[in-house]
Amino acid sequence: MKGAERKDDLEPGGAWAQSIELSFRFLFIVVFVLGIGWAVSNCREVPPDSRAIVLRFGTVVREAKAGLLVVLPRPFEQVIVLPSSDRQIELKVDTLRGGGGGAISSDPRRNTGVLLTGDMSVVRFDATLFYQITDASAYVLSSEHVAPALARLLLASAVTITAKRDLDTILVARPERNASSDAARIGREGLRTDLVAEMNRRLADLGRHGAELGVRVSRVDLVPSIPAEAKTAFDSVLHALQVAETAIAQARTQAETMKQGADQERDRILTNAQAAAQERVTEAQTRTAAIMALSQGVPGLSGDMLSRQLYQEQIAKILGRANKVFTTDGTSGARLIVPAGARQ
């Protein structure tokens, strides 16, 4: 009886046959749905600020802009979404930092970030690079090498640009020179522009030699600094300059104070001298007024009488100051010696 029942189940229209048929139908539906999903699995929407590169068996076949992108499923075609040409991609470059931790190392391999300036000084850069994708196909083919290549180009360009400049056109290291130097200020403002231009020139050279990276540098943010040893020396020099400037300012203040005091003393002496001179002139004019009047023949004065009077007034003063007085008579030859004490 059981064997008969099993035989009946395996016959067309039996229970087992119906179950197998339903299973195959279900598997066919599942495979069909999976096939449709696989067929449309590579279709996607490209964002507005992006673009897509379609690769067919590793070869770039086309570039698609923003919108719906319909491509063949993998492994036939592969889609790589890239930023649009106007988007800037940031790249932090550690090559210029070196491995010395801010100080110059005894190992030359750790001093890759120490650059020599045109005036034989040393400087470091902390750099952040911004670039744009100009050729998406070339960028996709060399995407693994873009970041290392840009880092090496930045280092080579920084070496070239730094060697053409002195330290004051890179950073404010000596304020006493930069206070009135427009050339140094203009040089610092043009440092980043010159570095971007040098990097783009080197990228163009790579393209001409068949090594196109498909990118263009748009901006470089630099933070220049001085190594620890040099910074200590510059700080010492700056401190010495500040001390010297303070001493100079104090000396100038003291000199100005002394000058003002000397000017005041000179004005006082000059004023006193002028007053004393005027007083002596007035006194002399008073003492010689009678003689001047006699010599000028002032009306109302008798010449002989006035002369005798003046002679008698003045001769007594003159003889009173003499130690000895000798008087002679021109006709008889008699002489008289009168001691000064006798006159007093």
C-alpha cells in the first residue's frame, strides 16, 4: 500500500511532482529578479557637484556629468565618481614637516623639511594643498600616484622658491628690517602665488612627458616657521635688539633733557649778559655824558670852564688810585713826589 502511494505521488499531477514544479518556478522567479537586480546594480545617480568615469574592462570609455547614469553591470563596466572640476580637494602634506619634531636632526633623512633660503637661513613649512581635477580620465588612471606626486612636487617647488628669497620675504623674522620694508611685505604676500605657479609649471612638464596627473593646483596654505635652534638664536638677537633700542631711547631722552637744560642755561646766560652789557653801556654813557656834551659843543656850556671843572673832578679820582704821583714844572724843572697815602 505504501509503495502504491509513493508511485501515485511521483506520477504527473501527483503531490511530489507539483512540489518540484512549484520549487522550480520559485527558483526561476528568484533568479529572474536577481538577474534584473544585477543588470541595474551599476546604475546610479551622479550628485550635482560630481561626475562619473565609466571603465570597461579597465579602460576609460566615457565621462558622465551629474544626473542618472545607466551602465552595464559589473564586471563589464565600473563606475568611479569624482568631484567636479570646480571643487577643491584638500591634501595635507607632511613632507615639508620632516621628522625632527621642529628641531634639526643629526640624521639628514629627517631634515627633508628644512629648506635653505637665499640668504643662507633655514625655514620650515606647514603646508596644506588644494587642487582641482582638470582631466578626469588621466586622474583615474593615476589616482594612486596623485597624492605622492603632489607632495614631491610641492617639496621641489618649495626648494626652488625658497632659494630665490631671503628670510624676510618668507616670514617676519627680523622686525627691525621689516618695519619700513615694502619689498619684504610684497615678497611675503607673493610667496604662495609663486609656489602655486611653480607647481603648475611642473605639472605641465609632466603632462608634456606623458605623465599627466589630470590635476591643477589652485591654492597652497603655508605656515612658515624657523627650526628650534634657529628660533632660539633669533629670539636672542631680538632680545638684544630690544635692549639696545631701549638703551638708545633712554639715551635720546637723556640727551634731549640735557639739551633742553643747556638751551635754558644758554638763554639765561645770554639774557644776563645782555642785561649786564646794557647796564654797563648805560653806566658808561652816564659817566661820559659830560665829556660827550663837551665834545659835541652843547649850547649853554662854556668850553674852558667846563673842561677845567671836569679835569678837577676826574684828576682827583685818578690820583687817588695811584701809589705815587710825580709832578714836574716844565719851566723850572722842579719835581714833587706825593705818596698816595698823603692824597688819601
